[in-house]
Amino acid sequence: MQRISGFGRVRFHPLFFLLAVVALGVGLWRDVVILFLLVLLHELGHAAVANHLGYEVEEVSLLPFGGVAKISYGRGGPAPRDEALIAIAGPFVNLVLLGTAVVMVMVHLWPTEFGRIVIELNLWIAVFNMLPALPLDGGRILRAARSRTIGYEAATREAYTMAIAASLLLLGLGGVALWAGYPHVGMLVLGLFLFVSAWTGRRDLAMDTVRFLDAKRRSHEQRPALIRSVAAPESAVIRDVVKQFAPDRYHLVYVLDENGSVRTILEEDELLEAVFAGRWLDSLDQWLQ
């Protein structure tokens, strides 16, 4: 593990080393070098946009098809628009590199075979990363698009569910290809990675939500201008109410009595303080008494 300016900690995922060993074993050392450079440029795209928008990239894990960038929650985590811009920067870099390779081959500055490798690898990295599945870039874009409407936790769970579905599809296609006598090891490996990552992400979702809520609580000085209203019965548990909170919004919670009338209106700050004071399992009614 090492540090690169703008990246924070950088480490290689075991899958990268596994692919490198396999490729070197069959004499594809040039492909490994090209792949490493393309993945590195992909992540530099993420880091450059994140730094430009004022965020810190805590860690990047380099994978054979891109990487996973961990953005700091220091100022409440990335706003949905910023998260989408950071996510799309990586695949955009690959598309630019793909176009550059096409031009270089057309003007005969690159050998055709070398250009073909660069084009295919960039296409594969860009397309795979745009799948709407966390932790891939497309999953981050999906979460950014949905979090303002259904809340951070629900949007994150939705993106992980999409990842599990995509991983099962990849594993199924890889299994069929293997059964048909046309094994595609890459598809099986990527399907397995996506499944394990999504399963782990869903398992740790509660902790991720706590980090998100803590960041919102600590960044109350930078209160968002836009307000989002949430209605909840007085019997609702505080934990379940704050799970509906979205990034880039300040929440007003309308507490309804048993007749559906508004009993009181609570502000986001009040509920977050209750959560981190250890009262997150209290009902709104208990807390108000």
C-alpha cells in the first residue's frame, strides 16, 4: 500500500495480482502493463474530479477493471450531484483513451494490434463500471439519482440489490459459456467479485448509514438550503425515521398522532442528536415526553 497525491492510500486488490499472475503465465505481460496504466488513469479521473469539488479520496483499491474509491465523509459525504460527477469521471477517461487509440491507429502512429488491445480494454473497463451496481461507478450514479427521493440508506440498498442481480447474471453467463466449451474466466471472476462486494456492502449497510448520519450531524454549520419533509407516526422508532434522511437536504419531520393530525414538527438536528445520545430505539412519542 502507498500514497499518491490526490488518492490517499492506494492498494491493489488481490484480484489484480491474480489476473497479473495468470496473464504473465500465458505470456500476456504487455496486456498487464497496459491494463495497469488504464486502471490507474481511470482512478486519476475520479481523484481529479473529487479534489476539484473539494472532497478527499481516503483510499483507492485498484481492480482489473477499474477501482473502488472511498470518499471522505468529512463534510457530510458527497452531494448526489457531486457523487455522480466523481463516478462518471473514471469511465469518461476510458472513453477518451479509447477515442485517442482509434485516432492513433487511423493515422498509423500506433501498431494495429497494440491499438486493438487498448481499445478493447478501455471499452471493457468503461462498460463494466457503468453497470448500475455498487460498488461500481454506475451503482454510485444510481444511488445519487435515487437518494434525494427515497433516502440514502434505501438508495444504497437498492444499488447493492442491483449488484447482486448483475453478479448472478454474470456468473450464470460464465457458467453457460464454461458448459458450452467456451470458458470465460474473466466473467466468472468479475461476477464473483461483484457478488461478494455487494453481499458485504449490504451486511455493513447499517454502519455505513451511521457514518452518513454522523457526518450530517457534524456538518450542521453547512446546513443545506433545500428542505425535505418526512411524515412519521408518533409510534415510529427514531432509528427508522432517520434512515429516511437524504444527502444534500435538511429534514423536517411531521409527527402525526393516532388521528393523523400533526402533533409537532421536529428538525433534523434534534433527531440526530437523539440518535447519538443513545436514544435511537425510542419511539417519537417516548422521546417527546
